[in-house]
Amino acid sequence: MSIDAIKTVAVLGAGTMGNGIAHVFARAGYDVILRDVEQRYLDRAMDTIGKNLEREVKKGKLAESEKPGVLARFKPVTNMAAIAAADFVVEAVPEKLEIKRAVLGEADKLLRAEVVIASNTSSISMTTLAALTSRPDRFIGMHFMNPVPVMVLVEVIRALQTSDAAFTLTMELAKKLGKTPVAVNDAPGFVSNRVLMPLINEAAYCVMEGVATPEAVDAVMKLGMNHPMGPLELADFIGLDVCVDILDVLHEGLGDPKYRACPLLKKYVAAGWLGRKSARGFYGYPPSA
Ligand SMILES: NC(=O)c1ccc[n+]([C@@H]2O[C@H](COP(=O)([O-])OP(=O)(O)OC[C@H]3O[C@@H](n4cnc5c(N)ncnc54)[C@H](O)[C@@H]3O)[C@@H](O)[C@H]2O)c1
């Protein structure tokens, strides 16, 4: 399929990532079929998208007069059959292999043969996911970063089976969204989490061993290394449970003890201190933060 033949994109899952991915496609002029399992999740996503578009209007990035046109490009659906009209698909359902297996299997049966399916998984093997479909050569990773409308990177991950045509198409499509795609091959954690998670883990060890407070660790990395956020502030933003899950994937997939999740991270998760979303992690947050 040529890039110009892509007019309609389906986004599977309207959660944190799905609503952001749908947002950037609609902003780039694509019709977007946004699919979730219940209407209330779609309503929540459309509410978030409306607020994020409004923020772009206030910042002067989008003309007020263009907003209704962008919103009119969305077709929120609970009925999976509606995705059959899509020319490209991005999957952003929860990070559980069984959920992805069910959703990808269903989508694979509904979509035209030439349609490429991209997954936004942060840690599951693209090669494994590709093999769950009847189109492994037209399967690829499109790893968007949170918050999607703001972050420029899309890590484009080639499964072992991905064809050159599907890879080139996905790289071009990411550019059409105004993003910068970076190509990597399939391996546990890809590049983003393989490099980021050991940094976060080491920062947690520094706190656990009493080397420094969370504030001091983050200050060193912000002021000394020019990181916009400290690693522990970022860990709280990502979710400490998500960090432990990804470290487990790295540990198991690469077999090197250097990826072992820091016991302090695991202890915080056991206590329900998951970061911003639970109002407590390495830092405390007001309930609405
Ligand atoms: N949150 C992040 O920072 C982040 C960053 C990069 C990648 N990811 C990846 O993106 C994916 C989605 O993560 P998220 O944080 O948006 O999760 P989320 O839980 O916020 O959203 C997932 C959505 O999928 C919906 N869903 C469940 N089953 C479905 C189905 N059968 N069909 C359609 N929708 C279904 C859920 O109702 C929910 O609304 C995961 O693979 C995750 O690893 C997340």
C-alpha cells in the first residue's frame, strides 16, 4: 500500500496512549476509527482529546476554527467490525499478551490483506505479536511516547518478519504525523526502555542504599546531565509498577542480572506506592496531580 492510499486509521484502545495516538492522526488530517470495549472509555477519550485540542488552541498551535474539523474526523466505536474500513491500524490495548492476542486475531480477520498493523507495546516482542497474525510481514512496532501529542519520538520497531515495504510505509507515516521516527530492531525493551529502565533502577538503588535522597538524585541528573526530568520523577510519572514490569521483561529476555528490579521499587509497588497515579511514589502528589 502506498502512503497516499492511507486515509483512514483505526486505533484499538482509547486509553492513555490510544487517545493521544488518535489525536495526532486526526491532527494530521486522517479519519480515525477509535475503538474501545465500552462507550464510557470512548467518552473519556473524546473528552481528553477535546481538552488537549483546546490547549493547542491556547498555545497558538491550532486555529480555533480548525478544531471542529479535527473533531469531526473521529469515529468512536465499540463495534470491532467498524475497523474493516481502516487503511492502517495502531494497537494500544493493555500490556497483556492474552488481550493483545485476542484483539490482533480479531483485527487480522477483519482487515484487508494489504493493511499494516502496528503495535504500541512497550515491552512485548514484536516478533511474537507478528506471529499471532496471518500478516507477519505487514506487522511492525510504532512505539509512541507519553504524552503523544507532545513527544516527538516514535520508535519504529521491525519484527523479524517485517517487510521493507511495511517498514518504509510506517517511517513515512510517522513523519506525516510530525514525529521523528527512529528505526530499531526487535529486542527486549527495544532501545528506549533498555537504556531508560537501568537508569531509573540505579537511581532507586542510590535511594535504597542511602547514597542520596530522591531530590538529590534527580537534581544531579537535571543540573549535571541536562535531563529535563530526574529519573525518579520520571519513574513516578511512568508508574513504578510499569517500571518493575519492564525491568522483569529485560531481566528475563536478556538474562543478565544487571536488569534485576531494585528491591525498593518492588517494595513501593507492594505498598501500592505507584507514583503519580496513586498520589505517592518517590514523591507525594496532591490527589489531582
Ligand atoms: N502509558 C504509557 O506511558 C505507555 C507508553 C508507551 C507505550 N505504552 C503501551 O501502550 C499500550 C496501551 O497502554 P495505555 O497506557 O494506553 O493503557 P490504558 O490502560 O490506559 O488503555 C488501554 C485501553 O484499551 C482498552 N481495551 C481493552 N481491551 C480492548 C479491546 N479488546 N479492544 C479495544 N480496546 C480495549 C481499555 O478499555 C483501555 O481503555 C500498552 O501496550 C502499553 O505498554 C504505554
